[in-house]
Amino acid sequence: MHFAASFFALSLFFTIFAVVIHSIMGIFGFFNKDKKETLDKGLAKTKTSVFDKLARAVAGKSKVDEDVLDNLEEVLITSDVGVDTTLKIIRRIEERVARDKYVSTSELNKILKEEIASLLAENNTEDNDNWDLPSDHKPYVILVVGVNGVGKTTTIGKLAWQFKQAGKKVYLGAADTFRAAAVEQLCIWGERVGVPVVKQQMGSDPASVAFDTISSAKANDADVVLIDTAGRLHNKVGLMNELKKIKDVMKKVMPEAPDEVMLVLDGSTGQNAFEQARQFAAVTQITSLAVTKLDGTAKGGVVIGISDQLKVPVKYIGLGEGMKDLQLFNKTQFVDSLFKHDQ
């Protein structure tokens, strides 16, 4: 009797455990599905444009030959992948065609996906799927740079929300002290997300704001700090000196800060985003990229080219106006979505 009761209790435990595990996996599956749908929808314009061009590039051809490669080169360049990166991709495909002797045009899509994913991997772009932060120290400090109008402050607000949803304690620093609108916008985001914003008077020293932000965050055991900066490129020397001073002052509070210097770029500007990236890379070290506004453009190929040319990993992409529409970049999912033909 005692054995039967124990067996029943054990069976009940494993049944409940299985139901719980199934439910958890179902929840993760739902979120992954939701993320994938957002990605597919956000890249719809780019995907349609690329596929229309690809269809014309291989029309009437059964194998990948010189004509197809010439047409493919044009497809990639006009999709804002960039000339240098396009030539690199074409060379890789040429090598595969020469090695395999015969490559059909139906295989071209698969080869393109593989080579582009490989290219992104070489630039240390990882398949990011969660909002984890390094556990060896905190707060984790992200210095955010980018010209005005690219969605820099909005990206900071969405990042703050994402980190908070992941259970992190977040602080924001309003170090773009040259524009009242920038400070005001960041404060609105802080209120919306429910995270503190450290600010000073207009025209204050941005480095002083950064110092106060990190000091407050450290004293209050925060997990992550996001610091907004001025987006002026017309005076490169001034910007370079300003960013250097901010970094130097940060290190007085935390020697390893900043952990990340994130450049925000507007993906819808195509080649202009390339130029902005080059100019910022010339004045400060960039460690990660956030490419915004990809949902409203057919120029999504710019993500591939900028990462390749700067040798900097893409970490975030913006696919819409909603909080969840800022996603951690997953190169495999991005390439799959970009080159997936919807029936």
C-alpha cells in the first residue's frame, strides 16, 4: 500500500514536471516565432527587391556562369551591400563554382546565404538570442554614438526597455547637452520605460554627465548604463576630443568603461550610412553597430556591407516603431529571412 502511494506520487511529480517543461518550451517557441515574424515583416521590402533582381539575374540560365555572376554583382551593389563587399562575395562564389565544376542557378540562393553568413561571422557578428550581460562586473556601460536623426535616442529607450524586461536595473545618461530636445526626449523615454535619467543643465560638460551617471549607477547597484552623446560630425576634431574626454572621465569611476561603443545608423539611408560609419570610425573606436529603420526601406543589404567594411559586429537591428521591434541581431536568421522566397 505504501509502495503504491509512493509510486503514484512519483508518477504525479513527473507528469507535472513534464507539463511545466512543455509549457516553458512553448513560451520560448512563441517568442522565437514572434521574433521571426517581426524579422520577416521588417525585411519585406528589401527581400522583395532582392528577389525580383535575382529572378532577372538568372532568367533563362540553368547554371551559374560569368553572365549570372555579373548580374549577381549588380543585384548586390544595387541592394546597398556596397562595392567592396559585393566583390568579396562574388569572388567567394566564383571559387565555389570553380571547385564544384557545376553549380545550378537553383543552388545560388543557398550559396549566397552561406557566404554572407560566413562573412558576417568573420566580423565577429554572433547569433545573439538573449539580453544577457557579462557577469564579471557591473554596471555594463554602453556609450551610444551617431548623428542626429538616425534614431539614436529612440534606440537607447528601446534598449532600456529590453534590458528591463530581462530583469536588469538600467540607468540612462543624457550627455547630449547641446540640444535641449535630446535631453527632453531621453527623459520622456526614461519615464515611459520606468528607468532613471541622469541629466544636467543645457550646455553642461558631457563628460560630467557621464561621470555622474556611472557614479549613480554604481552606487545603486545597476546592471547596465546607456549614455547618449551629441551627434555632430561637422567638427570632427571637436567630436573626437569630446568622446575621448567622456571615456577618460568614465575610467575614473570604472577603469574598464565603456564596455561598448555602439554606433547607431539609419539603414534607410543606404550609402549615406556607409559614409557616417566611416567618419565615426575615424574619430573613435566602434565596437558594435545598431542599424535602424530597416522596415521602411529596400536597402537592408547595407547591414552586410557596413559590418564587413568596418570589421565591427552588428548587434541590434530596428524593424519598426514598437518596443519589441528592436531586435538582437542573429546573422543566421537575418540571412535566412533576407533570401527566403515566400510562396
